[in-house]
Amino acid sequence: MGDTAVIVTSTAQPGRREEIRAVYDEMMAPRAVANDAQEIVVWCDDLHDADTFHLFEIYRDAESMGANAQAPWFAEYLARVGPLMAGEPTMAMATPRWSKGLS
């Protein structure tokens, strides 16, 4: 299991979460599948707020996460979803120590 986990919580403008998800599916999901350094990626719809979603990612290392964050396509993704967001996302970084079901 990688050594860098990222948990991002974002809130869409009312009723726009699925639009953000569509852009994510188009631009981000295929890159995550192709990126061996991005070991785990999970999109989660919040159960209590229909406009909020969470992303949980585990990277092989911090450098791999940083490379994604600096990629031109990530800036393009942010430019497309920015107008759909209700504010800045919150982000937490952590070191995975134990998991069930993940190697």
C-alpha cells in the first residue's frame, strides 16, 4: 500500500454534483485507471448532503501525488468544475497505516 493518502471533501452548487461527476468521469477517472502510482481512488457521494462528495486516494508516494496536482490536465479539470463548485474543497493528507481489503 502506498505511503500518501488524500481525502478531499467538496460541495457543488445546489443540484450540480452530477455535472461535476460527469467531468470527473471524463477527465480524471481514466487517468487514475492508467496511473500505477495512484493505487486507490474512490469517489463517494455524501449520504447527508446531496451536493457534497468525497474523494479518497492513495498514492505510492508524495511525489506521485504532487505530479498529478501539477499536471496541465488537472488545471483544466479545475477550470471546468470550478464554476460548478460552492466553494473551495477541504483536503487532508495522511499516511495509511492499516486497511482491510487493500494490499
